[in-house]
Amino acid sequence: MSPINLAIVGVGKIARDQHLPSIEKNPDFKLIAAASRHGGVEGIAIFGSIDELLAAVPDIEAVSLCMPPQYRYEAAHKALSAGKHVFLEKPPGATLSEVEDLQAQAASRGLSLFASWHSRYAPAVEAARALLASTTIRSMKVTWKEDVRHWHPNQDWIWQAGGLGVFDPGINALSIVTHILPRPVFITAATLEFPENRDAPIAADIRFTDAAGLDLSAEFDWRQTGKQSWDIAAETDAGRMLLSEGGAKLALDGKLVHEEPEQEYPMLYRRFAELIGKGRSDVDLAPLRHVADAFMLGRRKVVEAFYD
Amino acid sequence: MSPINLAIVGVGKIARDQHLPSIEKNPDFKLIAAASRHGGVEGIAIFGSIDELLAAVPDIEAVSLCMPPQYRYEAAHKALSAGKHVFLEKPPGATLSEVEDLQAQAASRGLSLFASWHSRYAPAVEAARALLASTTIRSMKVTWKEDVRHWHPNQDWIWQAGGLGVFDPGINALSIVTHILPRPVFITAATLEFPENRDAPIAADIRFTDAAGLDLSAEFDWRQTGKQSWDIAAETDAGRMLLSEGGAKLALDGKLVHEEPEQEYPMLYRRFAELIGKGRSDVDLAPLRHVADAFMLGRRKVVEAFYD
């Protein structure tokens, strides 16, 4: 099979760090063009907008959309209307409703839409899912604490309304939790901390439960200096589970039981090729739905101003 | 067919004003019991909790849940687990995720779940829908302004986190808009005004669009004294449409074209009986999804304190 002609739109940090190297190594795709307001990609035709891109390069079969979520719907709608398969970076959109609409558009055109959740492809996530399916979970605690100055330096869009703030990393945790738990959960209470000079939260404390009364809590914080925490811990009948380093390592009662090299974005592109090959879409809105639920249900607390 | 044995849980203002009179007049239902922390219902056995109700009256076939949304999931889960059909007052829950979970529970047990949106049954709504389906819409403006002191006197729960604030009436407008428009819409920007002493918004200004670029805006305000406004106006190729008084009247270019007596709750109970008879559910989450999207995407503005 000849490779799928791919274009990338929004050539920022995540595109350079993850998408371009993964596409480069995947023989199912051939990157033939890009659109970006900022930088180009060496050896690839670059355009100033998705409209110019789609008009100038009719051979494009699929596009990866890596711009901030506030601008993703319009680009996705244009790409689907032009008959292209679409890969959406996370979060898949600025609202749930727009992504539902894109799903319907892709379905009606027989195109593949992939709402990607890279953290679900972290090395030890499937092992954690298998473990939890085989035991009884007594409680679970998610701790996602990182230094926003280090990971998102001067990325203004994440602080704007719709940019999600600390839920930008937190949604990675939610994408894992919703994948490894045996039953759906829902939020019962949340507190969101907004810096007085920002429109998005810098921290969140969230309580969930499920139909069986599971005790699940999550703490997201962007003010963590020093050691960073991306941990999901659970007390189970099989022992104390710790899925750490963002899903990279799994330990049971302190003993490491699963670790392998990180391959998140290469696996996302393998999945995207598989979806296109099978004529299917993969759009799980559960992680974004929990974020929307947290904003709707959560109590707002104003905290000290944040400056980059 | 013998009537369906019904129980009502949460006997507050909406139950007394709307549910009880509608059930009384509908021969498909027989009200046999109620649960309420506050008042009773004349001639009907009353219990202090849904647990006591379900244990004491096994003949119950369906329940109507009229407590505040923060407490609805637990009651619905218990009722479905006991094999009862469930009618949910609006909004159907405190989160989208919990209602999705209830939908799955009802489906797996072959029970009917009805997420009711009473305003969709307002007298002129179907006529507005037919009009909009037959023309091109240039723009639409929703104005939903009422006096919270008059309509929700001392109802503390609507001001708590999860109580939705001005979206409690606003979701009625959204339930109509999502029903009468020919295509799905999504929010592009929103401003939510929170009184400095409350955890829920008192006003909201929302911009929507759709795949075709529709210009749709909504203004919700709870500080309206004097004349109250529950209007949906649209500029269309057929003329200026005005759906006013919460969906009661439809005018085209200033001329009244549809008006009939209000029958919202009687129609809801007819619909519920129909769903039970057909073994189906009716759970459209679009109105609540827009509310969650507005909280997630919206900018928060703190305004002066509100006292009842």
C-alpha cells in the first residue's frame, strides 16, 4: 500500500517535539505539506493557512491538527469538507458540542476522525487496566502536579478562557483513568483555583464516584517545583497499585512490574493509519466531558496572581 | 391497560405546581406513593427517603425525580436498580457523565429513562421548528431575562456549585433552540457573571455558531425586574420570527401565527407513558452539554453580591 499523504497544521512545540519525529518514522504516512503561522518544516511546502494548504495541495489525504483547541473546529470542518481524514491533538476541541458535530460530519462523509489521547498509549497503561480488571478497587487517588513555567513557558493560550489551564495536563490523567477503570465514573464535587489575573485554573481538587460508590479523587496543580508528580495510585485487593511517571511505570506493593520504552506518539500514528485503513473513527469524549463537568459543578476559588 | 403505578420523589415547588396536577389528570398513571424530606401529598403514603419508599411499596413501576439535580443520580440509580422506569426533571443531573451512566444502566435493564425538557413542549415550539426548517436563518438572538427573587425565592440550591444559577432557566431556552434549529450549534465564546457571594452565575452572554457559520447569541439574566423576557428571535428569509413567552407564542413579521393553551407537563407525562409503552428511553443531553461547554469555555466576571 502506498503511504497516506499527510499534512500538519499548527507547527508549534508539540508538533516539533512529537508529531514530526513520529511521522518521519512511520512508513504508513508521507508528510507532504504543512500550514503554520510561525515556522516551517525543513523540506516541506509551507502555507499560511489551512485554506491555502487545501487549495494548493489536492493530494493531501489526511491532516493532523496541532493548533490550540480554540481554533481546531474550523480547521477540522474545512478538512472534513475537503474529504480529508483528521487527527485531532488533545483536547479534541474547545467544547464538547463542536466535537460531537465533527463526529457526525466525519460519519456522514465516510472519513476517519481520531480524537487522540496520547497518555492512553503510555507504556504501562494496558498492564494497569488488566490489573484493575482482575481485582476489586477500594480507592484511587490521582496526583498530577507539575511546574507550568517549565512545561508551558509563555504559552498564553492555555491561560485564556477555553485554554483549560491545569486541565491541559490534567486531561491526560483523566484519559488514563477513564481507560483503566472497569466502570464509568462521574464527578460529585470539585474546587477550581483561578489566579486573580487569569481566565483558566492553576489547580483543581476533584472528587469522583461510580455506581458502586468508588472513592476516587484527583489533585491537579501547576505550581509544583522540584519533583514532578504524574501518579495514579489505587488500593486494591491485589495490593497497592502505583501507575507513575504519567503511565510509564507500574508497581504493585512497591515492586516494579511493568516498564518499557515510551512510544506514545508513534503508537498514535499507528492507530491513525489503522483507523483510516478500516474506515473507522475513534472519538471518546469521556476525558473532555469530565473537564466540562468539573467546570460546571466545581466551586471557584480565586488565588494569587500568576506571572510567567 | 391498567395505569402505571407511579411514585414521586422530591415534593417541592415544581412537583406541586406541575407534576401532581398533570399526573392527576393522566389516566395512564396512578400516583401511589411519594418520598419527601419536607411535605406530604394528601391521600398518598409518604416516606422520608427513596430507600424506604422502594422497600415499602414494591408495586411502584415508575418514579418521577424532582429533587435538585445534585441529588438526582443516586435516586435514579436506586430506582433503576430496583427495576423502575425513571422520569428526570430538568436538568437531568449535576454532570453529563452521570447521566450518560444512567442511560447505560437503563438500557442494560430494559427500562425507560426520560430526561424531560418541558419547554420543548411549549405551545408554539413545533410551529417554530417547522418554520425554520422551511427557510434560511440569517441570525438568531435568545433573550431570557427574569427576576430570580420572584421565580426562585430562597431556593439556596440553585446558587450552590452545581445548581447552575441563571442556566436553570437558561437551559429551557437551550432546550428549545437545540430542538428548533436544523443543524447542531456550538459555543464559541461566553461571559458568565458570578455574584461575589455566590457559586453560580446570575447572568451569561453566549455566542454560538454552526458548521454553516450561523450568528446565534443568547443573553441570560436573573436581575430583570418589571417585564420578563423569554424570547427567541430570528431573522430569516421568510421574515422576522419571534417565539415569545417561553415558546407560547409565535409571530412572523409582528403578526401572531400560532398560540394555544400551555400543556407542557401534561405532554411530558403523555410522552413518559408512550416511552414506557414502547420500551424506549429519551435522553437528549444537548442542552446540558451547552451549559457545561459555557462553564468550560466561558470567561468569569465577578459582579456585586446578591441577596434574596
